[in-house]
Amino acid sequence: MQEPGVDGLVAAEVAAAMDDVAQVLAAHGEPLDLADRLVRHCRQLLGADAVGLVVDDGTGSLGLLACTSDEARSVELVQLTTQQGPCVECFRTASPGASPDPEDMRRRWPDFARTAVAQGISAVHTVPLTTPERTIGALNLFLHRPGLLSTAQADVVRALASFGAVGLSQLEHVAQGRRVQAQLQEALASRVVLEQAKGVLAERHRVHPDHAFDQLRKRARSSRRPLREVAQEVLDGLAGVAPPQVG
């Protein structure tokens, strides 16, 4: 993989990712949509094997807002349950962190390392989502191979995390504070329904879950309804969602 910012094509891909996330802000969209785009772009741009995003649920506790795979979900949830692990530490300290190999993970976070290694994860990199006022959450990259990100890659992760923090904060200001906290809590609750609906569509039409999510998002926008409502309709067998278009 070529380093972001070094090759012109890769730099263009970073810019395209930023623009895609910005579309959610321009439309005053949903935190769930913004978070999903953010973790997907992190995975694609940086070659991470899995990416997760945890956020403050408004009560001082962390919740899983977005992830790219079942393995990311597993390792994130064990951290939130045990309150031990790199993403929890990153959120508490508001500082980036990294663990380059399984031995280091076992030494620092035994419970997390047990689950991570069982999932084939050998390294983790975490970056906080911060604004001048507070820490919103943490962006977490999981790798099957040991090692550290390059300087250029780390810069891209920080830029994406900063953009994500600004985006969530902007949605909060647009929504006048309290409402977006309710949206975040709703998004956390909606995640399970959304993941189930993605799985149903992916299995039904034999496509990647990302394509299934895109179809759910398009239908939600065209009907001006929340993602969770459309996803629930899929589960209830009422939506009549057309097969996702695969390019």
C-alpha cells in the first residue's frame, strides 16, 4: 500500500473520503450514517482489517456506534463490557495509542487481548475524536499483522478522526444540543436493527454488506425516513427494497 499524501492518487482518495463524509453534514444527516462512512473509509484507505467507532452516549459511558465487521464488533464490545482495552484508554486519556503486537496487548489489556488474538488481531491503533469542548469518542483500527502505522498513515487517521469529531459536533449544534444526544442514543440502539437488515439484504441478494447498507440509505433518503425505520421494515418483510445495485 502506498502512503497517503505521498502518491497523488492516494491523496485524491483521501479527499474523496472527506467529501463523502461532508455530504452527511451538508444534508444535516444522521450520526449513524456519518459514523458508518467514517469507519468504511478508514478501512479502505489504510488497509485495516477491521475498524470500530465508539462514542460517549451522553451519560459518560461508551457505546458502539459503527464497525466494519463482526470481529470489530466482538473486540469493541468486550472492551465496553470489561472497561479495559485500547479504545477505552484512548477515550479516557484523549490521546492516540497503539499496540504493535499480541505480546504488548496481553501485557496491557489481558481480557481484550484474549478476544482480539482469538479473532486474529495482532495490532491496534486508536485515535480520539475530540473537540475543544470534550472528547466525543474513539476511532479504532485493528490489524491482522503486527506493526505500527507509518507517519503518513497516522496523519490520515488523525485527520479522519478530527473530521468525524467536527462532524458530530456540527450535527449537535445544528440540532441545538440535546436532540443530537437523543439521536446518538437512538443510533446506538438502532445499530443492531441496521446490522440485521444489512445481513438480510446481503444474504438475499448475494452482495457485500456495504452495498446493502447503501441501498438502505438511499431508500431512507428518498422516503425521508430514519435508517432504523427502513431497516426494521426489511426485517418485518414490508419494505420491498429493490436488490442493491452492484457495480
